[in-house]
Amino acid sequence: MVHWNGKDVPKELHALPEGRYVIESVDAAPGLSPDEEAGLEQAIDSLR
């Protein structure tokens, strides 16, 4: 995810190789599936 001020090229884009890219505005992140949620919970628990 890139946060953009609307005029300056974000630093995250400077490292990309030359080519064509699609950038899409996202107002809200999509929800996680139950499996994705469980995987994140397991990852968090493993860090503790």
C-alpha cells in the first residue's frame, strides 16, 4: 500500500523496474478470510 499526497512520486515507486503498472485507489482494505485471520493469529502468537 502506498500513501500518496497527489503530486510527489512516492519513494516506494522509485525502486520499481521500468514498465507499466496499474495503481488503484483503495478506500478500505478488503476483509480477511477466516484462514487468513487464523494464519495471522498464529504468526502473532509465534512472535510472543
